[in-house]
Amino acid sequence: MEDASGVDLGWFWHGWFYGTQHVDISIDRVTQYRLDTLNPDVEKAHARQEHESRPRNQTELRNQGMTRRIEEKPGLKDFYDSYDEFAVTPSDENEYVEFLEKLTPNEKSLLKTNKLFYMVEFENVGGVVMPLPVRITYADNTKADIYLAPEIWRYDTRRASRLFISDQPILSWELDPQLEIADTNRGNNHYPRQPEERSFRLKKPELDIPLNPMQKARKGAEPEARE
């Protein structure tokens, strides 16, 4: 096959002929990226929103509503008491103008994109390389099936990644939804992970409670019952 195709296929066949590995591929990690436009009006507004929506720690919650020393003595205030790190300054605007002047028209149009970027990382836990059938579920509950060729493992048979670009948020990812690649462990085929389903039985407690050593000794010293 290599002679006919002129392509090195050792990375694909090695696991099939020279080992006892199996198929177990995991969706290891998904990272969502957003385009940093460098536009201060956009980026600082986004940073402010993230700051305001972050979880509050216990110190902030307990001190909420308390009178601070700086409120009792305004003379203690300095520059940073009125400084707003998320406010757009003239220097920010000048830097952005200089940045735009260096871009081509196509690059400027990319800054206006509303697409979402997802980097999906796969781990070849079992060792045998296979194509990757992936099912994506979008925010509007529509689904799309995408097939990634086994060449994704060509340069690294243990880990691989793929960038997906979407017009809307993606809710979940599923690997091998139609059981095509004989994956032996489906517990790592979903992202986010799904709970494992197991069963349990109701069982009555044992009536025969085991005797402790003292009880056994006393029982052995008792005379046998006579009729």
C-alpha cells in the first residue's frame, strides 16, 4: 500500500499488526476562544462585564455594607480610589487607530466576525488509530455529524486536536454516536461528561449476626442440652 500510494502509512498500521492495543478514544478537552479585536470600546466593556459577573469571595460578602475607614476620612483617598481600569482612554483609542492602519481590508473585515471558535482535543487512550465521527449539538438543539479522517493522528498517534468554527454556541460533543469504530469505553466519548448509569439492589440485613470471641467462648463452655 505504501509503495502504491507513495505515502508513509506506518503510523496507521502499527497498532493493528505489532501490538495488542484496542480502540478507546476520548474527547479530552474543549476550549472556546473569542477574537480579541483590540478595540478598546469592545474589549474593555467585555472585561468590565466579566469582572462584575465573577463570583464574590467570602471576604467581599461579609464586608458588604460595612463602613470603610476611607469613607469616614476622605483625605485618605488617592489616585486609585477614582481610577476606573475599564474606562477607555485617549491613548487606548490612538493605539487602536495605529493598529488598524497596519491591517489589510480582509483583515479588518475579520475583526467584525461574530463566529465562535472551539478547539477540541482528542486523546488516543487505547492506542489504535481510527477516524473520528463526531456529533455536535448546537444551542438551538440542531445536530451535525462531522467525520475526521484518520490522518488527524499522522504526526502524533496519542493526541490530536481540531479547530471548529461555529455561528452559534455549541452545547455538547459526542464521539462515535452510531457505534462505528468499536470504541471500548463510551464513558469518555462525551463532552461535557455524562453521569455513569449503574444499578443497585435493596437487601435485607443479615439476621445471623456473627459472634465475637467472648460470645464464642461462652457458647463453647455451655453443656449440651439433654432430652
